[in-house]
Amino acid sequence: MSAPLTAPHAAARATLRGAKPSRPVRRPGARRTARREAWFGFAMIGLAMLFVTVFTFGPILASLGLSFFDWDVISPPTFAGLANYTRFFSDGPVLQAFGVTICMAIAIVVLQLTFGLGLAVLVNQRTSKFGRTFFRTAFYLPLLASTAAVAIFMGYLFDNKFGAINYYLGLLGISGVPWLTSPFGAQVTIVLIVVWQQVGFTFVLFVSALMAVPTDVLEASSIDGAGPLRTLFRIKIPLISPTILFAAVIALINAMQLFDQPFIMTKGGPGSATTTATIAMYQTGFQNLQFGYSSAIAIILLLLILAITGLQFLASRKLVFYQ
């Protein structure tokens, strides 16, 4: 007795006999459902593209066009050509603001990656699964807080006369530290506050990357006699180097656009010690009503971020290991 034929076998035998194989019957409701799902997907993609166009590409193009004009909002804009861009390279305060931005961004990225990786290594080695979940939540919570609210709170905390930190330092016999009233102190304070709030992001990335490192590779290194430091620098860091590159790029882009903390805590002072490029752009546009020149500063900042990001990717060809 022959075994019953399955649908593919029956179709093949019907083809050999010259008969047309039967086609699967599709229900009308299934077609309508598939069509609705396709239209829904296209609608979501269209909304996302509309959002990006209106709130990202649109303002960039508007700023690019406005950078070739002189406009103070009150009078009609007048064409200025490349005057705003040539003015940038002879504007000392704005160039100083870009220098401050680059220095603070480098410090923020280095500290953020260092602390994030160090904490991730300690938590990944010394804690259980519940402990890793707890620390990931605890370190990520400051990132969920409003940047403006954190800056206001930290401004009171680091106040030279009435701040809680100087109060407790006074109890220990240490005189008041000029956290926000000296140029170097203000820069260091703002850098530390930004790192404290942003380090949770890199910490979560590095914990996830370290958990994905193959255990057989770690076991092989321990059998070969590699210690913890050698395993970290020779195996773990190369294996998670793509994650390190991603964290460095994101951290640098955010640091180059630093605005909230220095603007709220020091107003760019003392003097111009914490005046970043975005603060200079804000002051030029909204205080001096030079929106054409302010747009040129914004475009130059965008090009600078793109150039530095491109250099990071060029350096990653030799420093990043892809499995």
C-alpha cells in the first residue's frame, strides 16, 4: 500500500502527467489584511521621513540659505555672499568659543568612555545578573532627568557661597572652592556634571557588549595564563571595539553641541571661559539679532562635527576589530 501523497508530491506528479498543478487558494480576507499591513508600513515610513524632513533637513537647509544673508528680523534680509563665513575666521570671541568647545568635548569623551568602560568591567565581573540589572538602572537614571533641571540643581550645589559642597568642605576645614567663579574651576565642574549625567549611556552599552563576548575565548585565554588586565586589553577591548567606536561618536556629537549646563550655570562665564559654540551662536542670533552670521556659525559647527566624525571612522579602520 503506497503512502499518501503530500501537497508538493501531488503537484509534482500532476506536472509530470501534463496537468496543471493546483494553486493554493487564498482567502479574500488574507489579501485585504496583507494590503492593509503594506499601506500601514508605508504610512509609518512616510511619517518618519516627513518628521526628519521638517525638523532636521528643513532647518539645516534654511540655515544654509540664511547664512548667505544679513538679517536682523526687523528689516528685510540682504544678500551678503560669503561675508558671514569670512567674518568667522577673524572673529576672536567666536573662535575662542570653538576652542573651548573642542577642549571640553575631548575631556568629556575621554572621561565618559573611561568611566563607562571601567564601571562596566567591574559590574560585569563582580555582580550577578540581578546586580547588573540594578546597576544599569541606577546609572541610567540621571540620563532620564531633564538637563535643565540637573543644571539648576547642580548650580545650587556648587555655589561658591551657599552651595552644599562648600558647606561640608568648610566643616572639614577646607575654604570655599571657586567651583563656578574661576575659569578653570567652571570648566572642570561643567565637564564633571556632563560626564556624571551621560556616563550611564556608555555604561549600558559596554555592559551589553561585554556580556556578548564569547565565553570560549575567555576560557582559552585563562588556560593560556592570561591575567585580568591582559584579558581586558588584549581580548575584551578589541572584541567590543565597534561598541566603543559607536559610544565615542555619539558622545562627541553630544559634547560638541553642549549648551544647557554652561548656559544655565555660568551664562558662559566667568568671562568667556565656558562660552561654547552653541552659546556663541545663541548670543549672536537672539541677543545681537545677527541671524545670518548665527546661521553661518551653525553651518560651520555642523561641518566641524562631520569632519571629526569622519576622522573617527578613518581611525577605526586600524583600531576597530569586526568579528
